[in-house]
Amino acid sequence: EVQLVESGGGLVQPGGSLRLSCAASGFSFSTHWITWVRQAPGKGLEWVANTRGDGEEKYYVDSVKGRFTISTDYAKNILFLQMDSLRAEDTAMYYCARMSGYCRDYGCFSTHYFDYWGLGTLVTVSS
Amino acid sequence: VMTQSPASLSVSPGERATLSCRASQSINSNLAWYQQRPGQAPRLLIYGASTRATGIPARFSGSGSGTEFTLTISSLQSEDFALYYCQQYNNWPPYTFGQGTKLEIK
């Protein structure tokens, strides 16, 4: 059974840092990309960043480039999001999600939609 | 840009609901639909514009390609009243979501 469990959220002052974790089970980072999606209070969903399971490819939404870093502990199947220079507008529930994919003899590929989600961890940026 | 309509929709249990999603440029069939119940994480309903995800009831159906897409829920059940989001994954990054449609009980 695929499970994703986020942790590390909390209250932080503007300009501060926070590191989110997502412990994944039921699948391997060797076969799937993983992603972070956030949702500000009362707002819609916003994709934040994604990475290949081995961390060799990473992409970010423009609003977090240079401030957030996505990474993985490939051996332990844990996804991280290091968030620096936090702003009030970063306040949101942060979800990690698995990106669906498939494997062939010549490699594994993502199909780019998000098929399993964690319950989320809340980040509040406020003084 | 993904635009969903209407922003909210009131429908009686047992009736049909039709939700729309429009893309500002062609995304082929690279569109997913997600359901989000209050206080819960999103759940994948449809991918590839029309393929139901594992475990999703047959009353959920998706259609469309290019720029116009529809999610239809036939014979609404109480648990279907929720928020629904469309998401394009054709032109990434970024992956973009619509602003959501809130399906309410009439």
C-alpha cells in the first residue's frame, strides 16, 4: 500500500527557515518522481517543486526558486523540502505526492499526474 | 492557465453534475481531475482526460481534449459534494491547476 506521511511544519517568522520531510512507503524512489504541492488557507492547489527519485532532476515554481530546495534520501525513501527566506505568502498546507509512472526494460518514466497524496503538514509564516 | 467553471454548483443528490475546465492552449489529453473533501488531501479521480483512477466509481467520467474538458458525475452521492480541481501536465514546469469548482448540495 502506498503511503506518504509529511512532517516538519510549524510556525516560523518571516525570513526564517523550515525543513519539511515526507516519508514514503509502498513504492520505490527508483521508479517514481515525487512532488510538493501547497494550498494556502481557503485557496486552491499550487504545485511547488518536483524531483526524480534519485534527485538528479529537479524543477520549481518561479515563486520559490532560489529559496526552496527539494531533495531526497534515496536509500530511505524520504523526500525533503528545505524552505529558506520564508514569506507570509508561503503560509499553506504542504502536501507531498507521488507522480505516477511506468517502467520498461530501458528505464522508468513519469506520467506526470499525482496519484497518491499525503495528508499534509501546515506551515505558518508570521511574526 | 486553467480555468474552471462554474466556481460553485448546487445539485440535488441523485442528479447529474457537469464541471468544465478550459486550458489557455492545447494540452492534448494531459489533464487530471482531483476531488478534495473538507479537511482532506486531494484524491486522483481521472487522468489522461478520461481514464478513471484505481478505485474510482463508474459514475465519474471525464471527456475532452485540446482545450476543453468536462468532468461528469452521474447520480450524485452524499460523499461527492466536495471541491474538484483540474490539472494540466502537458506543458510543465509548472504543473498548473484550475481554481476549483465547489459542488454543493441543493
